Amino acid sequence: MKRLSPLTLAALAPLSWGTSYLVLGQLQPLGPVTVAMLRALLAGVLLLLVVRELPRGSWWWKSALLGLLNFGLFFSTLFLSASRLSGGVAATLGAVGPLLIIAFNLVALHRQPTRHTLGAALLGLVGVALLVLGPAARLDTWGVVAGLVSVVAASGGYLLSSAYGTPPGTSMLAVTAWQLTWGGVMLVPVALLTEGVPALPAGLQWPLLAYMVVITTALAYALWFRGIQQSSPVQVSLLTRLSPATAIVIDLLLGHTLSAVQWGGLALIALSFLPERPTRPTGVAVS
């Protein structure tokens, strides 16, 4: 059996993130920022215990910057957006991320996207919008601003992760551990100021929190950043539409029904994953 590609493995990350919506509801009364802080910090410490390596030289500030963008700023503004907007609007704003990365590559790096890549990003955006937007969707100025900031932060973090790579002789797992730890540390004062000292989880909340820390954070982001490093930020960012699709599939398994518009959204997301057709060689064959 051929080894799975880094891009295929990276797809496991948004698939796991789609299950987080179900888990988050079971972790109350822990606030969302507190959960985000615990996810990042505990996952970072866990990976640090595995890799047993700290940043060196310029990687102290590089990992801090990546941690700020990918976790500290991204998580805090994402949850602020989710608290002021309907989940559908927040998810649709997140689907803008691939288009931002494509635009940055075009303007700053003069990298022209293929029609297939641009079409996939647009189909994914429309598909997510049809899937999760509904009559209850509400717009709030500060919520929209926070949502866009979260998308910009994450997109910038992905681009910098690709540009920085890894220090010589250091694994991507170690770089992921540094980012998560920095992001978790930065979220500690935010969580304390906005939600106070958290109560201890109780009963089944412990295994659910462990699942969030180990599977949807430590493992998921290790695969995610490995995919960014070994493929491209554009290709990996296109996978983010798997997250709301997974959440909807879970709802279906729990007995919920979908409207015709939502089924259309799922169909567009599925179409956006169709591979690009290889171009036929031109010229006259010589026999």
C-alpha cells in the first residue's frame, strides 16, 4: 500500500475539527476561550514532552509569532466572532481563507492560481454558505470584524509556516509544539479576564477534554502544519471546508434532516474536491 500523502493526512485535521462542535457543548460551564486555552496549552505541553526540544536562536520569536497568529489571535477572535454571530455566518467567513491566501500569492508573490484552484475555492465558499447559512443568520459589525481578523490571522500563520519551514535537524512536530504552547500561554490572561478562573471538569468531561487536546489539537495540527510544509498553504487551506461538512454529517447521524439548499451545499463541496483533469499533450505523434 502506498503511503498516504501529506495533503491526505492533513485532511484528517478539519475532519476532527468538525467533531469539536459536538464536544464543546458537553464541556459547559467551561467558557469557549477557556476551552481554547486549555486545548492549545495542554496540547503544546504534551507535544513538548514528546519532542523534548525547545526553540533556538531566531525560532524563539518565530514560534511566538506563529503561535500568536495560528492560536492566540486566531482562537480568541474566532470565539468572539462565534459569540456575536450565528454559527453559519462564522463558518462562511472562515471559508474566505483560501481566497485570501490565493490573493496574497497573486499580489505579493506573483503566483497565478490555476482555474481549477480558484474554482475549487469559490465552490467551497458557496457550498459552505449554502450548507450552514439559514434564516436565523444574523450580522453584527464587531462579530464580522472579529471573524475576518481570525481568518486573516490564520491565513497569515499558514503562509508564514510555509515560508519558515523548520530549523535544520528539527521536526515539524517540535515546531507545532512550540506554536501551541505559545498560543496557549497567550490565551491564559485573555481567558482569565473574560471568563474568570475555570471550574474543574467533571465526570465524562475529562475524556472529552482529552479528546479535544490529543486528537483535535495535538495530532490534528501536527498533520495540518506538515501538510502546509510539504504541499502548499493554498492546497491545505482548501481542506477547511471539510470541517462544517463533517459537523453537518454528524447532525444527520443524530437524526437531523437537511433542506434542499443544504444538500446543494454538500454537493458543491463534494464537487470542489474533484481532481484537476490532466492536460493532453500537444503536438504530432511520430511513429
